[in-house]
Amino acid sequence: MDMRGIDLNLLASLDVLIEEENVTRAAARLGISQPALSAQLARLRDVFGDPLLVPSETGRGMLPTTRASELRDPLHAALKDLETVVRRPVRFDPMRDTRRFAIAASDNATIVLGLTLVERLRTIAGPGIRVSFQTALGEAVGTQLERGDIDLMIGSERMVQPAMKARKLIDETYVMVQRKGHPRGTGPLDLVAYCALDHVLVSTSGGSFHGFIDEQLEPLGYKRNVALSVHQFILAPMVVEHTDFVSTLPERLARRFADRVDLFDLPFKAQGFSLYAAWHPRSHDDPAHRWLREHLVETSQGSRNAV
């Protein structure tokens, strides 16, 4: 391809067109008129020798061709790299600079580490620093980081992929929680009684009745009665508080509800997990990104002392 026939604005327009699959919406995002974007699309088709986007059979929007689908991720990543080169300051002033940080995390990680991080940033950063938390999408997290859709992921070691930079934040253990006044009483648990209780399982992917604790019970020859599956950690103690269900939860999260539920050690030696911060290598030396990571690490050190 002769790069003299294409400019950065055309590539930026193509990136948005592929994402939106609609000329009208893409033009609105880019701040140009629909005819102007249509003219850019015609130039792009000439440059790539491919239609790139074709009308949908439903008559609504457009569909990317195979060539455009192949371009989607590498094009977006390349533009993010260029943006980093152009916008990266030699120094970062959190009181004066403007920056939006997108963090992917489960609600457990957000509650245990994210809320304290936000409280900390309010005292050391100006109004130009904003933070958004969003759902960590399992295996798609690597793509989110590569595309620049998120800046940082906070998750278990299972979610850290080889291409990511990562740092361990905290080690976590599990406890069982039950409501105040539960008919079981408050005595210590044995494994048979534990398995016989009605359990609430947290399935962050949604709908599963088999989790990390169940994987550990199987080699011991036991199976617990999972009666309810919820997709967020915060729902489990809320259900437990008003029912006779019990739930096995990360200890730091459970302690935040200690005024409403009772906590108990598990009747077997359960393996815990660790929470990591992970990021794309392109962000490793970014002063703003490094500043955020340093404060997240300091926040996690305070969390370690809290249990």
C-alpha cells in the first residue's frame, strides 16, 4: 500500500466507522457531516481496494467486510499507540492535568480496592482526573487492554494473560457467611454440615452452579448444595441477610457486611486467591499510568493490614 495516499484522519474515521457500523452515528462521533464521512469512506475503499462496509440486509446500518473485520483490532491498537506518543507528557501533574482512567474489575475488587483508591485520589488529584469502573470481560480483557478500551485490570491470577504487565496486590482467603439468628446456630462447621446447607454461589460469568470452592471439594469426595447462583459478589450477602442461605465469600468483602451477617472459618483448608493489577506494556512508562498504579499499590498495602 502506498501510504502517501492516506492520512491519519482517514484511518481515524475508518476506526470509528468499523466500530459504529453506521455512517450517521460515526459522523456524529467524529464531528463531521455525513456527506463528508461518505466521501472519506469512498477514498478509503480506493486505498484498500475493498468495500470495507456494505449495507446490512436488514436495511439498518452497515456490515464490515472480512477485510474491515481483520483491520478492526490492529487499526484501533495502532491509533492508540500514536495517541500515546502524541499526548504523553514528559511529566504528569495530577492536580492540573486532565486524564480519564478506565479500570476493569469485578464488584469484589471494586469494593475492596477501588473504593479506597477513589477516596485516596480525591485528596491528591484535581478535577481533571476521572475514574470509571467497568466489568472485566474474562478472556476479552487482553483485547480491551490492547485496544486501549481500558487502562488497567484488577483481577485474579486466572485473568492475567502472558502478554500483560502485572503486579500482585493482595492475597485473599474465603469465609462462610450466614444471617444473624440463622437456625444453624453459631457453632463451628464440619464438612458434612457445610455441604448440606443451601449455598449462594457467585458466578461472575453468569448462571454457573459450579465454582472455585466446588473444584476444591471434589478431590475431598464432597459436593455442596448450591441452590442459587448470582452474578455479582455484592448480591450474595444481601440474599444471605434475608434468607437461610449461606455463601462462601472473600474475607475482605464479607467483613464489610459483618454488622448484618456472621462470618465463619471453612471446615477444610481452602485455597485462596490473589488480586493482581494488569496493564498493557505500552502503558508501562506512561507517567500518568505509573502514578495511578503506585497509588493502587499503596491502597492495597493498607488493605493487607485491614484483615
